[in-house]
Amino acid sequence: MNALNAGILSTLQGGTALTSLLSGGTAAIHYMQAPDKAAFPYVVFSIQGGGDLNLSPSRMKDMLYFVRGYSKTNPANAGTIDAQIDALLHNKTLTVTGWTNYRTQRETDIDNEEVNTAGEHIYMAGGVYRVSIDS
Amino acid sequence: MTAYTGSALDVKWIDSSGTVLLHGDFTVFDYSPSIDLVDQSAGVDTNKTYLTTLKDGKASLTTNFQSGTAVGGTASFSRVYEGASGTVVWSPEGTAAAKPKYTIPAIAMGAVFSYPYAGLVEAKCDFQQNGARVEGTN
């Protein structure tokens, strides 16, 4: 779903209130996973599920995207990044080449904490967004 | 025998302004024929029996309504306002030669809209059959 991935990436990169929170600005937004040793904080988005609706002759896709921020500072910092992601996506209309985005809504909140091999705490905050497009 | 889905369905509404294709974003199309019955049971009958009288039918189209004034939006559904007269023609397997085609003169009962907050906006229109159904081919 390259067109939709590109639409989400450009939307997130266009949010200066978000990118100003990240280490690396617009380059700190990654699809699937961040590169090894990427500097924190950063954002990762990935497809969680979904696919074709097959409801009508018009091709429609209903996708779930997991979009989250990672921070080593504290949970609140990850939450602040998540809030900016939410402001850019929830009930907004994405530009998707070849498609019309008719719904983008947050459905699930997910927070997590991991400890890396160096003993550092990494905080994640994000949400699952339902992104629906019509051709 | 070959089963098939409704994916090739073609539905047209023909009125005095021309022809509108209604199937672009349809999700369900139904047609239900019916017939009036007269109860002829009497006397010592232990089971009801009927005489058949007048044939009838209804068609119904449900579609994902399109925004704006495009085909599939108001351009299509303003034509099937309640009381509009026309003809419904549907071809369940598409319009290739020799595929089945059904035609009914009809009165549109008006588009019924549903606007769910987080779901697709749907329009549904019922058509009251207004004469004989013609079964043919494309």
C-alpha cells in the first residue's frame, strides 16, 4: 500500500509541531521500524491489518495503522509525541495518490515500556488508526 | 450450473431525462416479485386454498452514497425522488450479449439516507413495480 504509506508519511512530516519534538525532524519518522541506533525520540508507523472491503464495484480499502512515538526521556514525552500524531491524523483527510481518503479515525491507544540491552528505558505511546480509502 | 456473485450487476434507471447508472457503488440490489391471492376456502375445507390474481414486485437498491454532486451522489439520487416514474433495468451478470436482463416499469419511492458518524453514508431506494416485468437478454 505504497500510496497510503506515502500519504501518512507526508502528513506526519508536514506537522511541524510533531517534527520539532523529534531528533532529526522529518527524517525521524519511519515506516515499519526505525534504523538501528536511531536517535530518540522518533516516530514509527506500520500496517496493523486490514485490506479490501469488497463492498461494492468501487475499490475500497479499510486499513489499520499503528502509529507511535518512542522516547527515552519519560512516558510523558512519548505521550506528547503521540498527542501531536493524533492531532495530525484523527478525523483528518489524508492525501493519497489515486484514492480518496474518506475516514481516518483513532480507535485504540497503546502505551508500552521496554528496556534495551544497555538497561535504558524506552517509552512508547501511540494509537491504532483506521484509515479508509476509496478509489 | 455456475454460481456467481453480484459483482457484475448493472442497474439502470431510465426516465424522461435519460438513463442513470445506479450500480457504480451499489452494495445490495434486491428484487422481490409477489402476487395477490384470494382465499377460496369454504365449507368443510380443512386447508386453505387460494386463487392467484394480480402480480406485483418491488426492487431495492442500496449504495454507498458519493459526496458532492457526482454520479453516485445527488446527480443520481435526485432522479429517483419519491414519485418519480421510470424504468428499472438490471442485468445480474453484466451487459455482455446473451446475459439475462430484467425490466420493470417502476415508481421510485425516494432515496432513504443513513449518515453514521464513523461509517459509510448509504442511500437506499425502493422501486414499486408499475406494470409487467419483462425478462430477456442483453
